[in-house]
Amino acid sequence: MKLLSDWGITSNWWRGDRGEYWVIAQGILLIIFALFPPNIPSSIDLDTSVWQYIRWILTAIFSILAMVFLGRSLFDLGQNLTPLPHPRDDGQLVKTGIYGLVRHPLYSGVIYLALAYTSWQVSWVHLVGSIVLFVFFDAKSRMEEVWLTEKFSDYANYSNDVRKLIPWIY
């Protein structure tokens, strides 16, 4: 229980004051994504070497991005890590490392991981799922940024300088 309280999860978690429902919804979305069977478009012949190369190159690129973003963001966050979108009471604003590239690298990493799986499976269902995850994390990050702006006076300047989910783009 100490770990949960350290993360900011209170006994009143059911009220959702710190974004607990976002975490539950995220878990449900990830389970649904993982359980959906792949559905390969009939117009794609995976036996051709061109599609095999495209498939493996995209899978490798997205996998490496996912590992870098997830690993580095966990390292850079350190004691500030919480599963909740609400910042920890004793938390500090992290703007260095991968957080100098995007404001929400954990969310980016999960999206890249979903795209890696989509590329590996060449599944249009998982492509749709990746888009749904992107939309979900964009909405979750908007709520998180309200709390971050309230807690950290320099967050507004930081958010003007650093993109939200995709480096240099969005």
C-alpha cells in the first residue's frame, strides 16, 4: 500500500480526483488492443520480399523508438513516476533528457509500441487501435497538463517550447 500512496493513489481513488479513471480506461484499451486478432488487408501479399522488408523495417524503427522513449522517460522521471495523470504532491517538473524532446514520452512510447506491433502483424485492426490510443493519450495528456500548469508555474513556457507527443511535429 505504501507504493500506491507514494504514487498519489488515495483511499478515495474511486472518486477519480487524480485521474484514476484515465488509468483504468488506459488499461482496458491496452488489453483490448492486445487481444484483438490481427486482420491483414487482402490486398497485401506478405509473401513478397518487398512487403517483408517494409514490415521488418517499420517494426524495427517503431520498436527502437518505443524502447528509447519508454526506457529513457522512466529513467528521467525517477522518483516523479506515477501511473496517475495528476502529478505527485512532492513531484518536480522534469524538462531534461527525453522530456526536452516531447512532454509525454511515456505515452509516445506506448503509441510507438502499438505501431511496432501493427507493423509486425500488418493488421488494419491494430492500425485503428493505434490511432485510438493516440487520440486517448492526447486527451489524457490535456487533462494532465491542466494539473501540471496548476502545480508548476513554468509549465506553460515549457509546453510552448516542447511538442506534446511526436518530436518536432505534435
